Amino acid sequence: MAQVDRGWRTARGRRRWVLPAAVVGAYAFLYAPILWLALLSFNDSRSVSTFTGFSLRWYAELLADRQVLDALWLTVRLAASTALVAAVLGTLAAWALRRPFRGRGLWSAVLAMPLVVPEVVLGVSLLAFFVKLAGVPLGFGALLAAHVTFSLSFVVIVVRARLAGLDPRLEEAAADLGAGPLTRWRTVTLPVLWPAIGAGAAFAFVLSFDDVVTSSYLSGVGGTPLPVLVYGQASRRGVSPEIVALSTSMVVLSTVLLVVAVLVMARRARHLDR
Amino acid sequence: MGGMTRGGTGRSLAGWAALAPAGLWLGAFFVVPVALVAQYSFATRDLGIARVVLPWTLDAYRLALDPAVLPIFWRTAAYSLSATLACLVIGLPLAWFVARHAGRWRLVLLGAVLVPFWASHLARVYAWKALLAEDGPVNRVLGLVGLDRPGGLLLTDAAVVVGLTYGYLPFMVLPLYVVCRRFDPRLLEASYDLGHGRFGTFFRVVLPGLAPGVVAGSLLVLVPSVGDFVTPALLGGVNQLTFGGVIDDQFRGGNNWPLGSALAVLLLATVAVLWVARGRRAREVL
């Protein structure tokens, strides 16, 4: 890359610091609030501006708060179910769209639509649908319906991108060798698609895990996801330090997962080089 | 099946069976609910449990297009366009650097863009609330140059735009990253050889080359920020009410479902126009 970009670099000459400075600024913007949160989570007092000392009390209170833990458990189950359903439906749909056919444009548009519908519109529409038309009580089922709807498009996009890179002759070769449709899927298509399906499912999980707006219309009795619970508290008296502690834990966990993923990939790459 | 794997144009049973679950799901939980709201936008308000009753009128639209609502419309447009522009200004150098200059650190740096978004959206907004408060760090730094303001930056337009920018930045960075990866560096050399300077090269070669990602990213930031009522509610004040907030009020507090539905339909129509107008090349990315 450095070789090819030489023209760009020399032309920029002494202004070479502009791009790195902008990048450092962008990461500072991304991480300043997160680091602030992390600091607050270890603060001894409830204050958001003065540090009175280091303490783990908010983490301890988090682990003791039944209401928050129940909501967290519901949120995790919901996010896992959303990821699973969206991954299955999205992968099948993406596979069906891999070749041109009449109506493919329309189907692609329909599958991408939830992506560009503001959440508030989806939320109120599903509220009206479940309350007035379906007569289904709000809660887990309604939440799952909503979350799969807005995360499906992401799975379709990611898996379609991967399928575009799949040589169709692989499937044809498998067919010529006598593999039936299911065998072809299992031995040729799926192995290529796994990383994309995993990425799509991870995206669906995060979207579901963090959703406030849509969920706030569809939460039922005994079925309130964590973000909705937090929003209720936050609009009255600010986010509690426990939630700050929980968010900090989530960021640390995702950083660890990212590092592990990178190490695994680096190892695999070294393996392939040999 | 044969027709499909051999590259025929005919649909096969397997193809339809693969498409059916997603199609049925979106039909039931997306198309029907949105159609229902579209229908309600023509209904009459009912203060009782029914919420909407006949007769069908255009009253809700008359109310929605009332001149009194216009400032909210403009404010929402100003917030979401400012946030989109800010995301572009921050995201473009970031995506370009990560895609083209990060070498083997590429995926790590791309992942590092996403890590902060594992903290709950609300906690992130709340972090900004603390940062922008009267005794928060931002106001203190501004105080050093005499730009601090009593009450901090909270409840201002700037606070809402900062919150929206922060909330949706990754949606800008990811499509930009895709187009930056694809960009052919020989175009840069060609541009310099033809005598363009840095600015000429940026505006005539780089930006047009990245246009599909710019359009896709802008849509992905613009749409959620138009509908977001949580960020304005937490960082802004009563003077920062946005379009999404008005819709929310009609369904939650105000109990005027027909008006809320009419506003939702107007919002959806605006988004649909943007979506259709996004251009053919942007469709490669989104």
C-alpha cells in the first residue's frame, strides 16, 4: 500500500501530519466519552464532576440489583434470539437473491427497507399492529418481531456481499460431481458464508441489545429490556452509576473479544503463509 | 433447482422457499403495520380506549401541516443535516486512513471504531451530558479561552448535534471504509500528473470516486437522526423538540394517534424520496 500511495504522500509533502491529526482527533472524539464513563464507574460518589476516591461499590451494587439483572437477562435472551432468527432468515433470503431473476430489484428493496425507516415509525406501527390488529399482548414476542425486522437487512447485506465473491462454478462443480442441493449447501456454500453470517448475527445482537426507541413502545409487564428500563430512569433522574458500571463492563468485554478475534485471525494468516 | 444453478432466469421451488420466511416476516411485521398507520392517519381521534374511529378525514394532515409545526420540521432538518455533515467530516479522514494507510492494523482500527458502541446508547448520551455540563470538562476548557457559558452546553442546539454525531458515526464510517478500500490509487497519480493540486484532486477525483459511500453513509446517519427523540430529550431542552419527539408524544402522552400517524407518514414519505433519489451508484454500497 505504501508503495502505491507514494504519489499521494509526496504531493502532500509537509502537510503529511494533517491526515494523522484528523484520525487522532476522530479516535479522541470516539473514546473521550467512554473513558469518562469508565472513570465515573470507579468514582466513590454519585457525582459526575468530582472524584472523591476509587471504589468498586457501583459494580457491587450492579451485581446485587435484581431489577437490573432481570432486565439484563431478558435483553441477552432477546438479543440472542434476534441474532439467531435474523441470521437464518437473512442468510436464506440473501442466498435466494444471489442470481438475477424478475422481481429481484423489488425484493432487494423490500429487504433493505427497514434499514431506512426511522425507528420511531417502526415502533408506533408495531404498537398499533399488536394492540389494535393482532390483539397480542406486548412483551417478548412483540419485541422479537420488531428486533428481527430492523436487523434482518444488515444480515442480508453482509451475506450478499460475501455471496457476490463466491464463484458460482464451485456450486456447479459440486452439482456435476453428483452433490444434491442440501449437500452443496452444507459442503460448498455454508463454509464460505460462515464469517459473513457470524458478522451479520453479531450486528443483529448489538442492534437488539442497545435498542431503546422501538422497544419502548413494545415492552410489556415483566418484559422490559434493560435500555428501556434505563431510559425510564435517565429521563427522571439521570443514569445511575450502576448503569455506567455495566456499560464500562460491556466496552471492556467487547474490547477483549476484538483482541481475541484479531489474534485468532493473525494466527490463521501466519498458518496460511507457511 | 436445476434451472437456478445453471444460471437460468426461472425461479425454482428452493429459491422461493428460501425467500419466503424473510418475506412473510417483513410482510407481517413491517408492511402490514406501516399500512395500518397509514390508514390511521385518515381516521378521527378517539380519546377512549379505541384511540381511532371513523369517519375518515384529512384533519390529521391539516393539523400536521399547521404552520405551528413548521419550526419543529426545520429544527429537525437542521439537526440531522448538521450531524450528517459532522459525521462526514470526522468519518472521511478516519475511513481513508484505516482503509489505505493502516496496513495490518486495518481490522483492529476498524474494530476500534465500533468498540465504543458496545456501551449502551443511553450511557453514551449520558456521558456527553456529564462532559457538557456546567462543571464538566468541556465547559471548563472553553472557560480557559473565555467561551464558557453559564449552565454549560447542555440544553443547546450544539449539544444535540454532538450527541447525534456521536451516536451515528459508525454508520458513516463503515460504507466510507468500503469505498475507500475500492478506490484505485493510480487515479491519484494520474490526477497529480495532470496538474491538479491537492484540493483539485480531492474535489475532482477522490470525492466523486467515494460518492457511493458518501451517499449511503449520509442516508444511514440522516434517517435515524431524524427519528431519534431520545438524544434531543436527554441533551436538549423543551426548545429542542424534534419531529420524532412530536410523533412519540402523540402515541405516548398526547394520545392523538391520527396526528401521530399522519406525522409518521410524512416522515416516511420524506425518507422514501431520499431513498429513491440516492442514485444508481450508491446502490452498489447500500
